[in-house]
Amino acid sequence: MSNITFTMLKPDAVGNGHTGAILDHIIKSGFGIVAMKYLQLTPERAGQFYEVHKARPFYNDLVKYMSSGPIVAVILTKDNAVEDFRKVIGATDPAKAEPGTIRNLFAKSIEANAVHGSDSDENAAIEAGFFFNRFERF
């Protein structure tokens, strides 16, 4: 079990002005911030991040969406970080997300679901390394 996880505030959440509220929700849920940056992914970079989904029918739409506007990439820390953060963000479908979760509060649809959250300790390390080198972590 790792004490880090990775999240990305997606273009819909950033574009709708929810960045501060989502970060506040995360911090109030007991997470610390190890690293954070505001950037816009190129289609190539979004494709690299989501390469695991390349054979899936939604891949091209996902890459287009994730490169459509700025995102906020964040490494979070907390004991049991991955599992606890998955509870904080809620189900992928905001209509099925528990009340008070990030997706319940801020997501518009399954596609525009406000945030990404790592699904395993291994992926948290890989995803964090995709965006941040060791000198960018505090």
C-alpha cells in the first residue's frame, strides 16, 4: 500500500471554474499535495497517458477531450491514498456517484467526469512519474 495517488482535474472541471472547490474538497478530505501543475496536454501527450486504452472504441474521443483545455495534475499523499481517493471522487458515472463525492458535486457526465484518480498503487506511481520528476515533488 502506497501513500501517494495521482489525480487530474479534467478540462470540464477546470473550464467550469471548479478547480479551487475541488482542491479544497480534496484537502478537507485529509490529503496533502506533493506536486501540482496547470497545463494543457497536446493530443500526442494525452494519447501517451491513455495508451492503455488505445484499442478501446472511446480512445480517440478521450484523447480529443483531454487535450481540449487546461488540466491540473496533482500528486496527493495520505495513508491508503489510492483507495481513499477513489471513495472521495465517487463512481465514474456522476448519476451513480455517492452524494458529496467530487463527481456527484462537479461532474457533468460519464465522459466529462471532472477528475481522474489512479486505480492502483502501481498506476499512481506511473501516472505521477508521467507528469512530475523528483525535483518537482515536495
